[in-house]
Amino acid sequence: MSKREESLPRVNEQLPWLLRLALSRIGRLRYGRVEVLLPNGQRREFEGEMPGPSATLRLCGPRAMGRVLTGGELGFAEGFMNGDWDTPDLANLIYLLHLNEEYLVPQVPGVTRLARAWSGWRHRRRRNTRRGSRRNIAYHYDLGNDFYGLWLDETWTYSSAVFDTPEVDLAGAQRYKYQLLLDRLEVGPGDHILEVGCGWGGFARYAAQAADVRVTGITLSTEQLAFARDRAAEAGLADRVDFRLQDYRDVRGQFDAVASIEMYEAVGEDYWPSYFRAIQQALKPGGRAAIQGITIDHAQFPSYRDEVDFIQRYIFPGGMLASPEIFERQAREQGLMPSDARFYGDHYAETLRRWHQGTWAARQAIRRQFDDRFLRMWRYYLAYCEAGFRSGNIDLMQITLQRT
């Protein structure tokens, strides 16, 4: 027996076998420390050989481990959604698990392959055809403006902020992000910007006021469209800002510049060429596009591509991330020259942390609108993404594309 094995807490043989299996897997922890609170009130502590975060996992019953056996990482997420386990710091626990994933997650080959095949089939049914795109966008963004209004800041921006100082509030950091993107476009008064995926219209309103430009914003969300139009009218910008319910593949005409903020992620790998081609065709010769998008580490892309993760299953059906290398290659193949890629993953982690705080503060209202399972799903989504940015598995890229 190794010295490390001798130091592990002894597992109570009276515990259900699934809990014993859970503890034996957690005993393989390599990074950080975790405290496990068992359903019978017992406590176990495990510490890896390498430094890392400290977290607490409270198991409410044996079902959490059963879900991991049959569904891996996705099963673990579903366990939280169903109340099989809990923790006082969700993002920190998921971050610890990210660091230790290859050591902790058990594999039952036949069951795991079946679960993956089933998830893959469901994901392929959500491809972003024109009809599929409208359905997928509605699934997420048409949850209702009343819901998003509970935890978004006053700019109604549902994409990462960029914090020029740590003390700035979220609305100020969102406006700073807008200015960074606007600077990339090098537009002047009277120029016309196309925004692909305009959300609730925050960037369009900001650009129209800050740079005296015209903006045409397109979305597939009826909820966002109505809100964006109302806010533009209230701000006296209806003559300079036009919002349309339109697919990016149906845009006609050319513009001085194009902006697209965290929209490519919803396009799907099969349609990345169409997305970049649409941007290229929408730009006047020499025109510039400013893109903000989430990327995945290039070394992880092959395995990520073959899986269906929690985000694709429950949050963004049909979604897919590219690595920076693949993103730039796809852009070049459609006649766009990438330049000045900058990364802000830590800023997204902070944005998500603040959104999670807002969601928790509004928990009673969210439960009334939906139910507790939805609240737990949304919290897991925000914490899962925060942990991903903290670990470096994913990053946030701003990049300029110029029509050649």
C-alpha cells in the first residue's frame, strides 16, 4: 500500500455501495482539497498531491453517483439540477472538478457509449437550419424579458463585460466593452453598421449615440426584438437604429462595418462557413468587422467536438465553440483577414460571478416564474461557465476581421 493510499480516509462499509464508490473515486483527487458531507452526517476530507482550490460537496443521497456512472459530467450536472448534491460555492467546486476530471470521473464503457450516442442524436436534431435556428434561439432567449430583467444590468447586455478597473460596476464595464469593439470598426459619423445578433439592442444604442452612426441589428428572438425597438424609441434613436427579425443568411446589401457579439457560438460548426461568408458579403471592400466570441482551447477541441456537454444539452441547443486557430482559419477561407486577437477570459469569469449573484438575489422571483429545478439549472450554467474561464478551458476573444 502506498503512503498516499494509507493517508486516505477509510470508507464506512455500511454506506450504500454507490456512496462508497463515490468516495473511492474522490480519493483519487490530485489537485486541491474537497470536504465531502455524507447523507448520514459523516464527513470525509480528501487532499490531492498538488495545490488547488478547496471546496465542499454535500451528497444528499446515492443517486448523484448513479447519474455520473450513466452520464459522466452531464449526469453530475443533472444531479445538481435534481437536488442530489449541493455545495456552498458552486463555481469553486466545478473549477476543482475541472482540474481533476480525468482522475475522478468513472467510465462504464457500454453505458457511457449509449448515453453519448443518445445525447449526440438529440444534439444533431437541433442543427441550425433556418427553422432550427429560430427554434434554438427561442429556446434560450425567449424565456422572457421579465426573467432576464431580474439579473442583467441596466444596459441589458447578455455578453461578457470588460473591466477597465476592478471597482467599476457591471454597466460601466459593459459600456467599456462596447467602446473597445466600436474602436475596432474605425467608423465615422453617418456610417452604417450591421450588428449580427443584436440582443436587446445595447450595443446599437451605444454606437448610435457615441459615434453618430446608423445601426441595423438583426435577431431571431421576438422577445428581444420588441424590447430593443421600444428602448430605441424611448432614447430618441428610432431614426438611426433599426432592428429586424432576420436570419444572418438573409441579409442583403453592404455596410461600412459589422459587429457581432457572442453570436457565432450559436451558429453550429456546419454553418460557420455561412456565417463568415455572410459577414464578408455584408462588408464594403476594405470594411472591418469586430467580433467578440467564446473560444475553446485548441488541444481540447477534438474531444469537445465529439461530446455533448451540459451547455449544448440544456442551455444553447445547436451551439458549438471553435478554437482561436479554427476561428481564424474559417474567416480566412471566406475572404476575411483576422488581426489583433485579444483575450479576456478572466473578465468573463467576473461577469458570470456577478450574474450568479444577481440570479441568487432574485431566486424567489425566478422560482415563481419557473421552478426550483430551473433555478438550479441556471445557477449550474453560470457557475459551469465561470469555472471554465477560470481553468482556461475556454476563453473570450475580441478580434478584427477585414474584407480583403
